Amino acid sequence: MTLTFDLSSLQDTADFARALQPLLKRGDIICLYGDLGSGKTTFVQALGQVLGIEEDIDSPSFVMLKEYHSGRLPLYHLDLYRIKEPSELMDLGLFDIIESGVTAIEWPQIAEQLLPYQTLCLHFEFDGQKRELKVKGEPNYLVILKDNKQHKEI
Ligand SMILES: Nc1ncnc2c1ncn2[C@@H]1O[C@H](COP(=O)(O)OP(=O)(O)OP(=O)(O)O)[C@@H](O)[C@H]1O
Ligand SMILES: [Mg+2]
């Protein structure tokens, strides 16, 4: 099952994060797909806000992993754009932290084979005019998101 949401505005991204936040629990992994500038980091910032994280969330591009502990759950934010070998993921310590919080991964393709858990997949699409989010993953999440009237499903 795939759900598609209109993400025309920053408020739409914020509304989606607000709908998703209560469903999240420790150990959850959110894979964020989409081209450069499609809105992945913006979503993580919105998620951080509704988790109650006080620090500013910026792109982890160069450090690859940033963590935030001031919210309802720890948030781990990764950007694997520069990772070339799956073995480099071991050096990041990714598999030691996953169980203790929510992990959001930009450019997750290199990790796909190694992620041992069912993940929620968010596909951000931006064609220069229209922004859409396609959500794929755990049926339970999708049903609840679908029923949530806070945001516009299209
Ligand atoms: N829903 C939205 N509505 C309008 N603008 C948006 C939306 N989401 C993101 N943007 C804008 O698009 C730009 C790029 O967003 P962002 O940095 O989140 O992309 P990204 O997918 O993380 O890119 P990268 O792959 O380079 O990390 C930002 O200026 C951001 O404000
Ligand atoms: Mg980004």
C-alpha cells in the first residue's frame, strides 16, 4: 500500500510530521528517499519539533550522524550520501543505537541490505513545482495516517 500526500508548503510537511509523531516508538527506522532538495531534512526538522527536541536540527551531511536527546524519544539523523561502502556503516555505530530511539536516514540506499527491521519509507518528490510524499511501509502506520484528517491525502 502506498499513500500520497501533497507537500506543497512547509506547513504540509509540518502537518505530516505531527500526524506521524505519536505513532513512533523506539527502534523505528524512517528511510527518506528523494533527490537533492526534495525535502528530506526539512521533514526531519519538522519531526524534531513535534518530538519536542529543543536543539536546531541541520543537515548531517558531513558528520553523517547527529543525535538529539531532548525530545520524547531520542532522534538519530543520518545522511548516507557520502557513504560508499556498507562497511562504513559499522564505523558510524548505527547498529548500536537503533534500538534506543527513532532513526531517520537520508540517502538510505546503501544501508538497505543491512537494516534488519521493517522500515517506514518516505519518498519525497519535487519536480520544480509540485511536491509530493509517497509513504510506503508498515500497514498499521499507513492505516492510521490515512485516517488522520490533519493533512491532505491525494
Ligand atoms: N514542503 C515544502 N514546501 C516548500 N518548500 C520546501 C518543502 N520541503 C522542503 N522545502 C525547501 O526545499 C529546500 C530543500 O529542502 P531539504 O534541505 O529538506 O532537502 P533534502 O531532501 O534534505 O536535500 P539533500 O538531499 O540535499 O539533503 C529547502 O529550502 C526547504 O525549505
Ligand atoms: Mg538533506
